[in-house]
Amino acid sequence: MKSLIDHPRVAIVGLGFGAEFIPIYQRHPHAEMAAICQRNPESLREIGDKFDIAKRYTDYEELLADPDIDAVHINTPIPDHAAHTLAALRAGKHVACTVPMATTEEDCRAIVELCAETGLRYMMMETVVYAREFLYMKELYDRGELGKLQFLKASHQQDMDGWPGYWPGLPPMHYATHCVGPVLGLGRHEAEYVSCFPSGTIREEMHGCYGSPFAVETTHIKFANSDLSAQVYRSLFDVARQYRESFEVYGSQKAVEWPLVEGEPLVVHTAKRPEPEIPERVECPDYGHRLPEEIAPFTLGGVYGGDDGEEHLSFTQGAGHGGSHPHLVHQFVELLRGAGEGYPNAVQSANITLCGILAHESALKGGELVRLPEWSRAGE
């Protein structure tokens, strides 16, 4: 196992969405914002000057050769995630990577195997499992207030028109971590097999991009070693819907449902009350108190703009990602220090990512059951 690092020196790779994390690492009491990497020299200079970061790279290989960098936080385009992760691991760097882990089963397996061989740590930076709404439901679950889990449901609907090159025509389930992550993450479950049905069609000019015409994909996930299953659904184009990353959990004692309109309260249902009293609207608490005081303010809306950073479309369209960014940074730093869970790790990330990849295969086969590989389940 690779030795622990008390004060990890982290480099951020990709400075669109990635710039959101710079001030958090800078203010974390146990981390150093060591370097940034961006192919565009002008953008690199602007961001480096803005945040007073001395080490700047336009070449990723040169960054990986720097012995003063312990870990990389990858925020590059989706098609590059696997190659950039594997290169970092081969260079002896720990990895945090934005979602998804990879786009193929082969690359997911290669990352898992390389982490096992090297002892290096990997964490997929899934925002939803550190959003305040998820943390609230997880707290209820951990305290036993939900009772026995009976069913989970999640969605991620987003209008991706106008996003850069690789997005048009992307099969909905190929980017499903925002809805798969919470249903598996609540009880730290793993998926055993999936069945997915497509519905509707996107406009014809996008059909050839990935060989997929589907507007919506809906997947049932059977959990391993459990009587639980979950339903997740996803849309990217030609579906009229406000951006929504929803998560709903149904227990024997309590259930929690996501609002239909962004910004409204959660609804908590409590069993055995008189019928009109079963539901109640609950304003979700913030969980900044779980963080070092230096970065706790970053859970709140508005702190990423102005002097602290640039608001990326994924952040503004996603309603601030539920205040998750400082939790992600803290979890990764604590993982490297040997003091945190770092969920999801390499195997868990592969299981979450493969749910979507294999679900699309199921959709192409009319809903046929597709089993996840045994290596993607830690319990196997």
C-alpha cells in the first residue's frame, strides 16, 4: 500500500469546471494547491494569476513528471478521463477524477487493477453523494429513522444542447453516475445486474454520433446480496424538463421525496400517522459543520463567483451541486491522509459507472438483463 500523505500536494488538471475547486484546496488546512494544468496558455495564465499559483503546465506529461506533486484532480472532458487517470497512476500519483470514471468496461477494469497493483488511491468525484440533500437522507438512514430500505429512485435530466463536441447524441445512460451514485451510495450497496428500456427518439442528425436514437433511458438496478432494487432514468436532449438531479428513498418507517421544482423543500413521509399528517415539507439543512472551518463556507451558494472563482455552466445549471464541492475536496484529502472513506473508491466507482454503460447495452437489446462483472464488486 502506498504510504499516506499528511499534507498532500494536489494539481488540478482542466480549468473549466476544475477552477471551482482551486480556492477550496488553497484554504484546506491539510492540503496544498500545488499546480494547475490547462492546454490553453492564455487561460492558464489568467487563472494562475487570479489565484496566485506559481506552477503552471500546458503539458500533462510534464506535470506528471513533477516529483513535488502527490495527486491530481482531473476535470478534463469525459473521453479523456480514463487515459488521464491511467497515466497519473503509472506516474505514481493518486487520482481524484470527475465523473464518469471511464467510457468502457475495459478502461474501468484497467483503473481498478492498476490501483490494486500500486496501492495508489482513486476517488471518483461524484457530486450528488455529497450534496446536502443526500447527506440529509444518509443521516436519516444511518440513524435508523428510515427503517428497512424498500426501494430507491433517482433521475438526472438535463438539456445538453449547446454543450461541446462530444455531447450531441450521447446515450443518456453513458453519463448516469448522478442518478446511480445516490441509489447505491446510501447503503453502500453494489449493483449485480441491470435492465434498461429506451423511450422516444432524439432528432435524427444526432443518431449517428454514438449509434443511439434514444431520448430517455430507464434502468432497474438489482443490488448484490440484497432484496433491494432501484430505478433510475436519464435524458439529455429533446425532453422538456428543468434541470433535475433527484433522489428518493422509501423505507418502512420514513420516505423522502425530491421536489418536482428546483428550490422547493423535500417531502418526508412518516408511516402510521393520520393520513393528512403523513407528509411534511422539510428544508434540508446544510452540512458545512462537518468540514474544517476554513472551507465550510463553500457549501453555500454564491461563494464560487466574484473573487473566489468562475461559475461553470455545470455548476450554475446544477443549482450549485448541493454544496458538495468542499465535501469532495475534504474527502479526497482525508483519504490521502488515511483518515477518510473516500467514497466512491476505484471498485465502487467502476460499479457505479458500469451500471450506466451496461444499461445502454441492455437498452440496445430491448431490456435484456446484463450482469456487472464480478471484479466490479468488492464483495465478490
